[in-house]
Amino acid sequence: MAKNIGIVYFVGSGPGAAAYLTVQAQQLLTKAEVLVYDALVDSALLQLAPPTCLLLNVGKRGGELSMVQAEINALLVHHCLQGQHVVRLKSGDPFIFGRSHAEIEALTAAGCAFEVVPGLSSALVAPLLAGIPLTDPVLSRCFTVLSGHQPDELDWLTLARIDTLVILMGGRHLPEILRRLQMHGRSPQTPIAIVRWAGQSQQQLWEGTLQTILQQTATAALSPCVIVIGEVVKLRSYLQPRSFAPFSTVLTTPDSTSDAIIADATTAALPLAGKTVLVTRSATQSGQFTARLQRDGATVIEMPALEIVPPSSWQPLDHALARLSDFDWLLLTSANSVDYFFERLATQIRDIRALAGLKIAVIGDKTAYKLEQRGLQPDFVPPEFVADSLASHFPGSLQGARVLFPRVESGGRDMLVKDFIDRGAAVTEVAAYQSRCPEAIAPEALTALQTRTVDVITFASAKTVKHFCQLLEQSQVDNSWQAWLDGICIASIGPQTTKACTSLLGRVDAEAQAYTLDGLAQAIAQWVAAAES
């Protein structure tokens, strides 16, 4: 048998948001077997990968522990030599300050195949979204893109004479950049704009001069940002479309002597404006919910309290797939069960017609939607979004019904199975995936909790509550973390999650009326409105 040939695709994700991903990049993500991604990549992109894809975060962020470059190189070589299709997802474009050269050298030395897929660089996207042209017949006949990561390595005498400068990774060295430019002849009145989180819902913009910008940004966190310096910044007020206001918060100083701060009027109308929400869903599932909260004005910090991975053994599911004709019903209670069941079905049988004659029952609109994406309509969806209602509303008698139930490997739906068995059904449970606790808490989340900057914590399952507590207990063995939750809204998606919150955290402040992520977002907005009234 011929050995599978691996390949590594270097894919540019653009400035971060999924909206700026190229079609080619999207296609590669949907077929990835291993996804190696950077810190600034939008979590929504991870959802494009198949549920069986191995996700590896190797992102580098200033001041945080991260994987060294040699380890990343070895990781890519290892998976490629295993015959896997690897997507190396990089923010922006892979060849603009992306360290791709070292990784390609390692792959070439090991005889591994690779391909580079371009991406939109934030150097181009950020000024465009801010309404700043990088060239102009009068004000800017040229522009230069540079990294501000190592100011001592740059020729500031030459840079100070260039019409327009676009600086990436310069937030931490902004004072030194300003000093060097003015020391080499750039006027203190030269316009400057700083764009943070370009292309994402939490975008921010500061606009001033080389003389005033430090005072304007004195209390702000600038990373990740793009800095634009030059007379073209003045054109922003003329070229920014009036109907398009992409920045959720705009800070601007109209002239060099004014300290006025003007906030975008659209921010005040957003129900979660000014609130920080901690999301505890798995990294591969949080993207859409995070985007929804950000559209409502929230700052979102992700603290994955679940890892969704393949089961410890495929054997029970494979055995069930080999005898599908023995069952009357297929029971799917989550989007994960749909994804893993059908992905495994494709590898074992490769023909969806094997399900002919088998009726399908699902719980929840999202599960039904996942099934419909596979070209199938559910035969039964209970009127409520909870498993407890499934058996009681089941069409016809369950007496003698043979039910195949692909489920999480442990810790879910035990009462549902008991209810089915009590009503006479024969239920075959098989593990389709694992839902486990991550090894460590996300550093950004831990810092936010310690500094009391979180306003709301969301829980979308009882397991996320359990693992949330487990992660914090590991980081703070003296249980001091419990005091961090004082004054924070504990938000639950439904009754079972609320029960877990009450048991482990002592309370619930907001519960979704409709047991969906949209319902959870609405419950949070209602709590915020009530708290501020």
C-alpha cells in the first residue's frame, strides 16, 4: 500500500477576522488534519476545521510563555512526515514578518512538501478600514512597511524622510519610535494614527500627532496595532465613508492642542458596551458566540473549559456502524455528536445511504442545523431544548425500539438513557467523542479574573462549570479564586447548567429563557440593563 504523502500549507488568515479569509484558505481549513495556528488568529477560523482535526496553538505573544521556533519547526516536520495535511495558519500574510522562512527551511531539510497561500496583511487592511490612503498624488508618493519590534536595527535617518510609514508590532516601542523620528528631522506636528485589532469588532483608533499621541494613549493597551505616520492621516476625515463606522471605539484628538476624546456614538447603543465577558466554551466552538457578544459591544476573553477530541477508542462506534440495520432510531443530542458520527461514518462506510430506514431524533436547533448541513432532515425534534423532554414527547411508543446513541464518552445524558430504557427502548450507547478539561487555564483569562476586570462569566454546559472550577483550583490551591467572582454575573444557558452553577459556584445571576447561545446573549444583555437601571 502506498504511503500517504504529507504537505504543509502556509496560510495567511488576514488581519484576524474570518471575514478577511481568502476562499482558498477557507477550502484548505475545511480539509485540514492538523491545524497549527498563531495567537492573533480569530477563534472563529478554528471552527472551519473538521472536528477530527488536531488543533495546536503555537502563538507568540509579548511577555507570555510560548513555544520556541525550533519546536514549531519540529512540530510541522513531524506531522508532515506522518502523511498528514497540515495547515500552518498565520496572521496577516505568511511572508510579512511571519517567520515562515525558518519553518520552510526545516521542512525542506526533511524532504517535506509545502505550499504558500497569500493572506491580507494588516499593514494594508488597517489603514484602509480607517479611511487612510497609503498613497496620494500630493501627500504620499510612496510608503514603507516596517516592524517596530527592534528599533535599534532600523535606519531612522532614511525612514524619517519617507512620506508614509506603516509600522507593525510597534505598540511596545511607541515612545522610542516617536523619539527617533523627531530626532532625525520629522516634524512633531506630523499626523499619526494607531489602529488596534484592525478588522475585528473591538477595533480602536487613536489619531493625533507625533507630539500628542503618547498623552492620548497613556492608559491604553495598544497591542496588537498598526501605526500609520504621514500627512495622509489627515485625509481620513474626508475619505472615511459616512455610512461605514467599523470602529467600536474611536479616540481622536482634532488638533495638537486639544485633549478632547470623542467616542463613536454607535458604542453607547450597544447593549454590552464597556463590559468584559469571559466565555468558557471549547476553543473550536466559541467563535460564533464570541462574535455575537462582540457585535453587542462586549470585550470577550476566551477561557476554554472544554477540549473536544476523538474518543479513546473508535471500536464501539465502528461496530455499531457495521450493523446500522439493527437499529430503528439514531439519537443525536449535540452538534459534536453530529460532526463526529458522520465523519466516522464517512471513513468506515463512505455512503450516507447506509442510514436508509433509520429515523433520526435530535435535540436543539443547532443540532438539527448541523444535520441539515449533511443533507438530512431530522424525523423528530422535541419542543424544548433539553434532553429531559425527548422521551416524554417521543412520537409513538418506545416499547421495543432499538436506539443507537453516539454520545460524549463520559458525563452526559444519563437521565435521558434511563428514561428511554424505562419506557421499553433498547439503547446502545457508543462514544463518539471526548469532552475533557484542558491542562491549564488560559493566561489572559487568569489575569482578567485576578485583576477583577471580568463583568460576566458564561457557561453553556454543566461540564464547563465543573472544569472552570477545576482549572481555578489547580492555579490557586488555597481557593482564593472564589473571592474573584464577587460582583461578577454568572450566566447559564439552561436548567442543567444552572444546577451545576448553583452547586459549585453558589448562584446564578442570569439564565437563558431559550436554551441557546442567542438566548444566553439576550439574558446577559437583560442582566446588564437591569444592573445599570
